[in-house]
Amino acid sequence: MVWVATALAAASLVLVVVNMVLALGNEQARTEANARQQFISQNGQAGSLDNALIRALVGEAVNNNNTEIQALLTRAGVNYAPNPPAPAGAGAAPGPTPTEPSAAAPAAPPAGKP
């Protein structure tokens, strides 16, 4: 009977240790998930800032015909077109808006080239 009680006590100690190890692993996983969530949240905020900066650069490039900024935007893959002039009496038109880079397939090479 003593041996049975000793075996049960040892088994309960083993289970306590296993429980502690699992709890530590769970805490580490939770910490990692929180860090990833914070990273995702910060990237969303940075994306808004990026869009505002691109819109400002496009406005500067179009309004002042700044060729350096136009070249920078082209190298970065930002396609934009100025808004058409508004009809008389329609009020002020908003500034130009950038478009997403084209996802179309690259152009075919010129004829005669492999």
C-alpha cells in the first residue's frame, strides 16, 4: 500500500512539472503573438503615412512640373495622371491621385529579338 501511495505522489509531481513546462511554453507563444500583432498594427499606420507622402509627391510633381520628383515616382513604380480640367462653374477639382503600379505582364521584347 505504501508503494502505491509513493507511486501516485511521484506521478503527481511529474504532472506538476509537465504543467509548469506547458504554462511557460504557452506564455512564450502568447508573447510572440502579441509582438506580431503590434508589428501588424504599426505597419498599417505606416501604410497610411506612405499613401499621404505619395499623394503629396504626386501633387508637387504635377502642379509644379517637377521632373526630378516625376522621375523618382516613375522609378518607384507609381503611376499617376493629372485630373482632367473641370467644366466651367464646377468648382475646384481635387489634386491628382496616384494609381497602383501596373500588375500587367511585362511587354514582349521587340520583334527579331529572342
